[in-house]
Amino acid sequence: MLLKKIQENIEQVIVRKSEPIRLILIALLSRGHVLIEDVPGVGKTMLVSSLAKSLNLSFKRIQFTPDVLPSDITGFSIYNFKTGQMEFRPGMVMNQIILADEINRTSPKTQSSMLEVMEEGQVTVDGTTYKVPQPFMVLATQNPVEYIGTFPLPEAQLDRFMIKVTMGYPTKREEMHILSRFQTENPLTDLKPVASAEDISRLQELVATIKVAEPVKEYISDIVALTREHKDLSLGASPRGALYLMRASQGYALLQGRDYVIPDDVQRMTEPVLAHRLILKPEARLNQMTAERVLRSIINTLHVPVTSS
């Protein structure tokens, strides 16, 4: 299967991180974006570069710093003295795979320049709309440990990310494997593409056809509704969160080789899709409660629907 081939190709560079790779592929198939939150040096940038190279897609890394301007991202119009007309100069976002590196280090104004392109796949400059190349995906990284000189992403921005991924430290055996793999050369240099933009577009269209029965839709709605009234949460999941949970479940079903969604798909995607959308009450944080624990408790209390293919 093509998806397995893509994953195996990425794993030629990224050592034993099957779950983050799967989640990113699910987001890509579901036309979503990914927030990768982890400490420096665990392979976030390498993972995104490997993805772009495996799919033979245009790739741009944007290093977000306080001096990056919105026009650097979206592009700008400039007057051409030869023609006497305004010309559009594309910004860095006019690529298929965008790595928004350390997105919380730039100003809120620059962060907000990503909102339109993430939601609608286009940018508007001086009243003119420009479509970004397809397939299109933003993968943003941020360091959860260092807060000095950062601008935390507001809820409206976080809500644009379909899935949040963490890499985690490698085990001792995995770290030794990394040392051996990178001892003489960087395997990313010789990584060859195993798919194309046309392949990904076809798979995205296929995901949209994955069947979601009414009881499964109701199950998704029940999960989201309970986040809005949970005693430990001051903010629950939005309708966009429910929509993303359904789409991610469709992507997961395709990854499993099915053309329909089952409740187990929804359960597996609930934490990656919803956890970063929830805000805990201060007293819940003091009691060591987490968004992931809240979601697990919600799933444990809900009746699981019985569905058929």
C-alpha cells in the first residue's frame, strides 16, 4: 500500500517514531495541519523535511522570529516602473509543505497571517486572492519548555491545527540506532520520493468518500458536547474540533484499509485532535488533571455505538 511505503521511506531517516509519522500522514490525507510540540533536538524539522522529500512536494521552512512580518509570509505587491503596474511577489507560504518553525517566537500579528491560508488555502493581498499550490499542509513547531520571548498561540490559532503531535525522547537503543545511522552521513540527503502530488490528491479525495454512519457521527458529537460541560474544563472543543475529529477518523480508517469509520477509529483520534483545544480550570491543573485524562474519562463514560460496514 502506498501509505505504508511513504511511512517506511520516512523511517529511513526518522528512527522508530511510527506513531507521530502516522498522525502526520492522517492529517495530510484529511487536509489538516499539524502542531508539533516538543523539546529541541528530537527530530521535528527532520521529520517534516523527510515527509516533503518522500512526496516530492515543494517545501519551505519559515524560521519564525520577532522580526518576521506578515508580508514575508503572504507576499506583497510592488510597483513595476517598466510596466507601470503593481506586481505580486509571492510570500514564503506559496509552497506545498510549510514548516512553521518555532511559530510561538513571532508576533501575534504575524501568527495571524497564517489563519486564512490554513483555513481556506489562499492568501489575500491588496484585495486580490491567490491560491496556494495543492496539496497544501502547514506543520508548525513550538518548544513547550522555553517561554521567554515567546507569544503563546491564541485559541483561534490552535483551533486551526487538526492534530497535535509530540515526538518524545528516544530510548537508549533508539538513540544508539540514531548514532549509527547518522555516523557517516545524513540519510535525508539520499532520500528518494516514493509518491507524488497527484498520489496525495487522489488519496485525499478517497478519504472524503470514507463512510461515517449516523451512530458514529452522534458518538463524535457526544464526545465534543461533554467537553463543553465538563467540570474540569473552562473551554471545550469547537464545532471545528468535531469536524476535524470526523475527518481524522476517516483518515485513520483509510490507513487501516477500511472504507468506513468505526468507533475505535474515533477513540484513537480523540486525544490527538481534541486535547490541544481544551483549557483546564486552574483548580484542575493544581490537582494534576490533564486534557488527555479528561478525554479518556469522557470516552469511558459514553456508550459505544454498534455499527456495521
